[in-house]
Amino acid sequence: MLVLGGRSEIGMAVAERLARRSYDRFVLAARRSADLDAEENTLRQAGAGTVARVEFDADDVAAHRAVLDGIAQQHGPLDVVVVAFGVLGDQRRAERDADHALEVVHTDYVAHVAVLTHLANLLREQGHGQLVVFSSVAGVRVRRANYVYGSAKAGLDGFASGLADALAGSGVHLLIVRPGFVIGRMTEGMAPAPFSSTPAQVADATVGALLRRREVVWVPPVLRWVFAVTRLLPRSVWRRMPR
């Protein structure tokens, strides 16, 4: 199993659960990979036999393919790849600072497009593998309160949906995870939204969906129906919705 974004709370929670299900070999890819002692220890305590670390900068898209090829060559075929990097950004700053807006969109959309394209080609060559992509309900209908982040997630969701269709019949399976507000490091200090979840809950839903080879999973499931209704709200109402 490969986790791109080896410090991600959700990505690590997924990896820990797979370690408990007899997955033995893990690769954690992140910036400052030498500082992943806590994450490695967590996986070893869960039953992992091998935990490798690889230096990976999601924003350095030109280096993605070389990093992935190196991982595949050194650690063998990739069974599960969790793409778990991302930033929330500062909406107020992004509305005034175009560079910051571009930083958010680059990490949350452009970098994902690049790495997922490389991963899809790599797994096609293998003839098997599972990809996990973390979208968000923020991208299902973008809100005024976080439209920079939401627009990036909307783009990612659309890209991942199309890629999943393109991979049909190749032996490669792609799972899109659409969580609502997740209470964790990224949202520390923010008031939780209705139907919030924790990284552990998102990981439980993700692993269950992987085992059943589902295409999409909403966390919690009720959000699927909530957003089916909110799509019908007039824009004059929707633009006043909180984050």
C-alpha cells in the first residue's frame, strides 16, 4: 500500500486498518519523510511488516512520475494507492491574494490531476490495483463561504469520476470518497458543521468501500441525500450557507 501524503490523518487511518487486515508492506510518501517516525510506529503496531518512507512533494508535479517509478521498482507492484494530500487554505486571503488562491487550486486539483494520471498509467501497466481519491461534499455544490477550496474539489471530483470510467475493464479500480466536514488537524479551531465525521469514521467507510469495490462512498451516508436536496435550493439562499 502506498500513501501519498504520509502525514494525512485520514490516509494513515486507512493504512492502519489495512495493516490490521493483513496488509504487510507500506510506503509513506511525504515531504520531510525522515520525520515520519510516529506514522511508521503506528503501522508497525497495527501489524505492518515493512514500512518504507519516500520523499514526495505533491506540488512538484514534474517529479511525480520519477517518484512513482522508483517506488514501484523498489517495492514491487502497488495494490492500493491512497492519494491523501491536500490543503484547506484561507478563503478570505484567497479572495484578495490570487497567488494564494492558485496555491490551493494547484495542490488540491492540479497536483491531483498529474499524480492520478501517472498512477492510472502505472497501474494499467501492472494490470491491477486500487486507487482512493478523497473528494469532498464541498465540491458537490460549491458554497460562497469556501468557493476556492470547493471549486478545486469540484474539479477533482469530476476528473476522478471520468478517470474511473476510463479505467473500467483495465483491472484498476478507483474509489471516490466524499466526506463532509472532518474534525481533525486541518479544521482545528473551526466549528463543526452538521453531519461531521472524524478521520477514523472516514477511514472505516473507505476501507469498507474498498473491500466491496464500490465506486463512490459518502461519509456519513446521509450527506448523499442532503446534497440531493440542496442542489434544488435557489442561489439566493445557497450563497448564505456557512462553510
